[in-house]
Amino acid sequence: MEALAELDETVRDELMEALPNELIASAIKKLDTDDALYLIEDLDKEDRADILAKVSKEDRATLN
């Protein structure tokens, strides 16, 4: 999943829209904070809230 953060922004956005939020949440748990923030920063509020609800309290505090 680290490769997601390195993709062209357009490709990354399209892929993020296609992936289920559960998979994105699982992926950001394994990423460095800056990469995780980069992946979720442009998501709509509903998707972002759903993803953050699926990560630990500590990760949520860091990413929110």
C-alpha cells in the first residue's frame, strides 16, 4: 500500500474511490503518518470519517 502514496494524484484519487474503506483503513494502519495523511486528506468527509472510525484511537488522533 505504500505505493499508493507514490502514485500520480489523478490515478491515486481514482484508485482510492474504487477501494473499499475497510481496505484503505487497513492500509493506513501500516503506513507512516505522512503517507496515511496524504492518502486520506482529499477524501470526502463521509469516507474519511468512516475510515478513521476503523483505525485505533491513537491513529485516529494522529490523523485527524
